[in-house]
Amino acid sequence: MARPRIIVTAILLFVLCFSLYGFFGRGRPSQQALQALIEYGSPYSIPGVKSSHNHEDAVKSATFNTNEKALISRKPRYAITSSVQTASFTAMALMLGYSIQKHNDLKAMDAELVLLIREDEEDGVTAENRTRLEKAGWKIRVAEELTFDGVDNSAIRSHHRHNLNKLHLWTWTEYERILFIDADVVCHGSLEELWQMPGDFAAAPDVWWDVITDNKFNSGVIVFRPSVETFHDMIVKVSDPAYHQPNDADQAFLNAYYRFRYFGLPYKYNFNLIMYQYHRAEWDMLWEEAVLIHFTVRKPRSNPVDHCHEGCNEWEVIEWYGQYFREMRAHYGWDNELPDYQ
């Protein structure tokens, strides 16, 4: 009986040695094996038995080449960003983050959600707001208020006063491209195509009550290549009265800065609510293909007094937002924490 046992033992030792050679024999693990280490721990762990080395120890003990280290440490290629400079926009940013992830696979897209916030005791983002924003998928980055020589921020309209802080995004050069979306926007489709836009800056045309195609763009949705050099150049030019008047915000400045050298996005990527009332035929024609709906002329509100009910100019679209918001609220279990927004 001893001989069969010896044979079985020899076979098991051979299989084990072959497996260990496959993993370590070439001096470093394959990317597939490395990913298995990262996500699941050692492939040789035994179910029900706690290993003396966790998967982080296994990763640290392996010999990596540069590409394999990058597999762990590198950030996604792209950032989908927004900005909350006052607490009143927090709920809309929650809605934006939820809607983006509902219609887009960020991991497959190699992108992440990053939110630029301003912390201020008076009207900035609170700790409670920040916790909710992170639960909704946003990675939070805090930035100090930008100041500019010769520019009086208090002279800028109150609802645009902090918008120039958006220029911080040009310093985020760890990303190849950045998509910025205003918090009062809802996503209703795929954003994949936007990463393929040519040039260094892209935006959709603005719309007004009497002009359906402005020769200037709306800065509520922009795609650009970050650049520290561009950022420093912008800081200088914001202080130049030829570029920036004291009561102007980011949109006027960016239109001057990128004049004649931006790529025009189609309407569907900045579907302006003003079209609903003043250009209804075009709104109805394009609604089915709209990807980013921008609530410009009327913001969803939590106060019932301000609700846009049947009879107000944009009530159907506002009601659509309200239904979408309730879906988001239920998804995160916030039914008893957040009021209706519509």
C-alpha cells in the first residue's frame, strides 16, 4: 500500500512545483496574475482558512516592472468633473453623479468622477454634504478661492461669483482630458464620444430667447486638455480688462480665451432649457437624442413655493427632473433625508 501513496504524493508535488514555476518562474507575475493578487488575494489561499499574509503583502513582495506598478497606482485617463461652490448646489450635484453613472460604465471608460468644492462656514459645502457626495460616487477635491490682480470678485454677480475657481481644473494634468459639467445638468446618455473630440477645447453653442445658435459657447459643458502652462496664462489674462471685465464670470473669459480655436459640440451635449420655451420645435426634435440637459433658466428647487407646477413655462421638464431625482433618492436610501427637487 505504500507504493501508491508514494506515487500520489509525487504527482501532487509535481503539480505544485509546476504551478509555482508558472507563477514565479519568469521572475515576475503576469498582469493577469497581478490583478488576481490585487482583487482576490493569493490564488493559493484555502477557503475557510485565514492566510498569514493578506493580498497587500503578496503585492508588496512580488517583483514588478514599471508597467505592472502602473497597473496598481495609475489614475484613470479621464476625469468627469463638476463644481459645487455653494451648499445650495449639493443636491443637484448628487443628481448629476447618479445620472452619469446610470448611463455610463466609468471603469470601462477609464474615467472617474471628481468634484471641485469650496469649503466655507457661511455658504460652502458642509461635512454632511460632503459625505453624501462621496456616497454618490464623487471624489472630492477642495480648492481655495482664486484671486486675480485687478479683479473685484464681489463685483461679479452673486450666482457666478465663485465660477472662476473652475480654472483650477487646468492644473489636473494627471488626466489626459477633463469633461466639466455644471451641477445643474442631468445626464441622459453616453459620454464616450466626448473623449474623441479634436483639439484642446470643445463646447456647445449658447442659446438665447431670440438666438438659437449663438456664435459664443456655453461653458456649462466643456471638454479640454489640462495644462499648467495654460493655467498660468489664464491667470494673467483674467486680470487683463481686454479679457475679463469686473462683473464677468468664467463663461465670458473662456469665450475670449478660446475664441476661434474651440471645437463645437452638438446641442445634445448641452441641451439648454431655454430652448423649451422659446424654440420648442427644435427642443422636441432633439429631445430623444439629448445627452446632457442643462437647467439654465429655471433650477429645480426643494421649496414647494418655488415648484414649477402645471402652467409654468417649463413644468413638464421640471416634473421629469423631479421623478428622476426621486429615483436617485430612493437608490441611496435618502427618502427621509432629502426633500423633493422639482
